[in-house]
Amino acid sequence: MSTIDEVIAAGRAQPGNREPDAGKTEPVIYCDRLVRIFKVSGVEVQALQGLDLSVGAGELTALVGASGSGKSTLLNILAALDLPTGGQARVAGHDLLTMRGAERVAYWRHTVGFLWQQTGRNLFAHLTAAENVALPMRLAGLARAQRRRRIAEVLDMLGVADCAGKRLAQLSGGQQQRVAVGVAIANQPSVLLADEPTGELDDQAAADVFAALRTANSETGATILIVTHDSSVSEHVNRTIAIRDGRISSEVLRGTETGADGSAAQVAVQYAALDRAGRLQLPPDYVEALDLRERVRLGLEPDHVTLWPGQVRGSGDGRQLPGSDGQP
Ligand code: ADP
Ligand code: MG
């Protein structure tokens, strides 16, 4: 686990809502005001409503959100399986809006690895674990000896070396998904996208899969984005981004902080996403805790902004009036 200062200094404190600064390393995953509108029998569904996202090289990030918030829509776009209605999306230097043909095939083969919720979409049931991991390498034209070495390396790294000769039916759900992580990283992609990889698993198996993804991240340096509604994922990643109504709403960064006595403590810092227009969404628990409604009162301090409930104490009729004493 990195220190909180490292996590924040790595620029992860800023949800991507602007062009990457000149001179800085380009984020591996970059979305700018991404919009995806689906039309179903004449009715429009706005699945993504101007989503900004920036993920740096080698980050292990979780994207969490309620059902229908747009997680799979985003992942399908990042996987180059769907096109956005508007906005920009780039992954590892590829422009996802203009990418076609041979570039897209190379993107699927070498740049990104996928992990889906249903094992049937990740693995072939009639092949063994080792044969499944070999398949993407065969498609990429890797020699047999290299394939064999990589299969052993990958299955061992993910704690499923004993599964090499077994077929799907002989493996537990958690083992299947860990083998699937192996398939996804076989060709050493720079990005791994996982959509609800633990959706069909119990708590222990889910923890094993998250741990395998963490290992894949630290051992291969791949940038990993895990989409999930399983909040236990936050124990396994440094950065958890929340998506609400097709937009990034907030994120939590975790790391260790060393006290004056040298003791290390886990700390989590919460951030709200701020878009170009200055819009931010407060987390629902903050809104409820202070019964914030309709509008809030703002104050600008030299290095921070204050925010109070907009209702004036004792106004009785619930009307919101400005304070006259300069105090909340
Ligand atoms: P999540 O993965 O967070 O549960 P989705 O991205 O699947 O959410 O869906 C976001 C919204 O877009 C939902 O309202 C969903 O019904 C709608 N949606 C997703 N895919 C399609 C589609 N192919 N056609 C029509 N509506 C869709
Ligand atoms: Mg989904």
C-alpha cells in the first residue's frame, strides 16, 4: 500500500476533467465529457452524461456505482465494443472514436485484456485452464516454448498453478475467475478492464479474485479498472471512483500515513469531482447529515471553500434567507 502522500502526489486527487497538461505523462485511460445515448423505441436513455475520467499508468482503480449508473456502458466503450455519442475517449494512445479495422484488432489482441462477470464469456469450457491461457498467445503468434513458460508463470502468480490441467467444470467459481485473469494478462496488455468480475461469487472467492487482480497489477504493472457494485473492493485498491447517473461524482484515495511515533495508519481521503463548469456533487451521506436542501451557503477562504446549510436558523417557515452577521 502506498503512502497517502504518494497516492495524492501521483495526481490521482484530480478526477480527469481537463486536457492532460503538456509535459505530463498522458493518462492511460482518458475520457472527456463522454456521452452515450441509447434510443429504445423512440425514447432516449442517457447512459453517460458527460463523464470525465483520468487513470494513470499502473493504477489499480475501482469504479463503483448502483445498477444502471452507466458502468458497463463506459467499460464497453473503453473495450472498443461500443462507440460514444459524443465526447472523447483515449486508451493507451488509441483514440477510441476513430479507431477502426486492423488497429482495433491489435488493440483487442495486445493493448487491453478483459474480465467479464460470466465465466462463460472469459473461458472455453472444453479447454483446460492452461489451454485457455495459451489461446490469446497462440492468436498473437507466440512460440510454443514461450507460451508454456508464460502459462506456468501466470497461473503460479495468480495462485491457481494446481488448476493447469483442469477443465472449467472441475474448478470453483473463484478459481475460474482467477484463471480468467490469467487469460486476460497472458499477452501482457497495458490495460485490464474488468466488469463485475465477482458478481457471481461468494465473499471469500471475491476477495481471492480481487487479490489476484492486485497481484496482476503489482507484478505486471498493468493499469487495471475494476467495475463493480461490491463495496468490499475498496479494501483492495488505492483509488475508488463513484459513478452516479452517468457521471463521476466522487472518489476516495487510500494510503498509509506515518505518525510522529513511526506508526503506520490507514487513511482514506474523500474527494468530489469538479467539472469544467465548476459543478460538483456532494456525497448523499453529507447531504443527509446536515439536511442540505435546494441551496447551500458558500464562503471563500484563502485556501479552501466553506459550505453551510442554506436555511437560516429560526426562520420558521422554511424559507431560505441570507444571513446578515457573516456567520452561518
Ligand atoms: P450498470 O452497468 O452501471 O448497471 P449500464 O451501463 O448497463 O449500467 O446501463 C446504464 C443505463 O443505460 C441503464 O439505464 C440501461 O438501461 C441503459 N442501457 C444500457 N445499455 C443499453 C442498450 N444497449 N440499449 C438501451 N439502453 C441501454
Ligand atoms: Mg453493468
